[in-house]
Amino acid sequence: MISRIDLRGDALPEGGALRDLLPRAEFDVEAALEKVRPICEDVHHRGTAALIEYAQKFDGVTLEQVRVPVRALHDALEQLDPAVRAALEESIRRARTVHAQQRRAEHTTQVVPGGTVTEKWVPVGRVGLYAPGGRSVYPSSVVMNVVPAQEAGVESVALASPPQAEFGGLPHPTILAACALLGVDEVYAAGGAQAVAMFAYGTEECAPTNMVTGPGNVWVAAAKRYFTGKIGIDTEAGPTEIAILADSTADPVHVAADLISQAEHDPLAAAVLVTDSEELAKAVETELETQVAATKHVEDRIKPALAGKQSAIVLVDDLEAGLRVVDAYGAEHLEVQTADAAAWAARVRNAGAIFVGPWAPVSLGDYCAGSNHVLPTGGCACHSSGLSVQSFLRGIHIVDYTRDALAEVTHHVVTLAEAEDLPAHGAALKARFGWKVPTA
């Protein structure tokens, strides 16, 4: 059901050579880019009419308008299962508790007497948030996108989610209910690249946004790439990933269950176990057979995901080698299930989120840990972070110098400007002092 990669015995290669030995899903954003380009430009030129046409073509629904009536949001909340509402409210509460602590304070540094640089943090003005549809419904993604934007102080928040034929062309009612709980009343029944284009260009119904965030399929990722530079994005999210660094102390029941939990997202989902224990590897293989047989979504998602080239059990000589492997892999979600798990977790450098020990499974982070589950995939954790309040803030430097403070440094500025053959830069300072360079 799941393949093995045996890295024992020989010295592990460095850098990219080690990454190339590890499993990874094929996710060709560049190929998708050429297909989303005409869709994006069609939305640019035809606006709402194009969105309605694509809703019929891709989602099989006939829309009269793309914006969801506010009444539909309230109705969805009123009809929401009380247990689901309570769970969403707790998820929101915990997410707010964590994200409220992420806002950076303005800070002023005195560089010299009379010369200061202040860094202030300003939220983007308007953001478009995407909640995927398709195989599953993700109200949790609504929470994970909306809460950090709100805690950052974003004034205008809009959300898009694909229209569903089953619900009369509206997004899934649980998505709508989550929006109502969060106080988001600008919601659009739009999916895929066309939703990103709606946010980037604006339409008759939707004002353009400064930024688009949220997970989605390859078409969403390609549209984000297409608009990079015009709008801000969080990341080009690919298929979900779980990696588990485990030793002989790990419980194979837990490990197998956690691998399956992410495999049920998508046939391209990646499930990777890195271990120095042959016994654990065998026990997990046995557990996978048993647990998968008793699980939903087996044939269409879980088996293809576990059997795919993106999933494997990776055997290593010891945990030091295992640490190198998981750092090279850079998983979206990394569990550390070892003796002294906190110590090993503290040494990990590349992961979207790290889950420490047997009582912090990835599923907790998906819903109610308080952390954010919009995380870098495809190895991007080596250079990118998950969604946070900081994602929606811009740092602006405010430079404030007195005459004397400028005079004291003018000769250095003039020297550097002339060294770069940009004499007008220096002249801008000389002009303030009668074209004479003050002496140091």
C-alpha cells in the first residue's frame, strides 16, 4: 500500500541531492498557468458575466448573481447543527487567542542624536480570501483565513467559495455559516482561477483587492502565480503533506491513523514516515492495511494517496539522519513522535508547523490547536511561513532627521553616491547646505 525508501548504510547526500531522493507529488503549476490565463483575462474584460458563465461550465450551476445574499448567510447559521456551531466557535476562539498575540508593535530606533527610524505596521486595505470546495467542505479554512486578517486590522474582507449545485448555486451552507459567525458578509459564489481573477481585477459586484490568500487546487495556485506582482498572495498551495519523524517509542496505531488523516484529503496528498526503526515501519504497514479497510474515502482518495509516488516510509540509520531528511523534505505538517520529542522538534528548521509528541496530531492543528493550517507545501517551508497576522501587515519605515543629524552624515552620503556614479543623489544633500559638504 505504501512504498519504502531505504537510506540506511550510506552517507546521506547534501542539499538538493537529498531532496531528490524523497517522495513528492507532481503539481505542475506552470502547465496550468497557460490554461488559466484566458480565464483570468475573460473575467477582466467581462466581469460578472464571465463568472456566471464559468459557474455553469465548471460547477454545473446557473447563477443570476455571484454575490451571496446576506440573508443566505444568516439562514445558514440558523440551520447549522448546534454541535458544529459550538466546534466552530471554539476553533475561532482558540485561533483568536493565538493570532491576537502576533501583531507587531511600532518601534522607533534612535540611530544618532536627532536621527530616528520608526517602523510602523499597516494592514493591507482589502483582502480576498478563498475557501475551497470540491471533494470536501472546509469551514475551518474560513476560520484560518479570516481570523488573522481581522486581527491584523484589515478593514475590508471578502470571501469566495465555489458554487454548489446541491445548494442552489450557493457555496456550501457550512461555509456560509462560518462567514456569519465571523462577521463576514461579503461572500461570492465563485471558484477556481476565476475567483482569484475577480479579486485581482474587480467586477461590477466585487471591488478589487490588494491581496488573495487561502488554499485551493492547481488552478487557484496557477492564478495566484499569474497575478503575482499585481496583488499579494500567501503561497501557491499544493497538495497537503504530512511527515512523521518517529522512533521505536512511537505507537504504530497513532502513526498510521495520522498518515491516513492527511491521505483522505486528496489522491495527491503526501504521507511520509521517517524512522530509524524497522519494527515500527513493519507495524505501521500492518496498521495501515487494517485502518484503511475501515475508513471512508478509501478508493478515491486514501489508497491512491498512500500508494502514490508522493508517499513512502523512509528508513534511516538514526534520528540524526532522520532530522536531516525531514529538514530536506520541508513538510507542510511535521509530527515528531520520538523519545524526548520536544528536544528533537526544537532542532527542526524546515516545516510549516511542528506537532510535538503523541498528543498533538495534525488533525488538532487543522481545527482547534489555535495555530493556522494554511501552510507552505511542496518543500516551500524552507523559505516561507504559514498564514498569520504578519501576512496581512506591511512594514513602513519613517525616517526623521534634524538638520544637524543630516549634516553629520552628508559627506558619507555624497561619497557613496559618487562611488555609484549617481552624483545627483549627493547633490540633493549639498543643496540643503549651500552646495558645500559639511565637514565630519
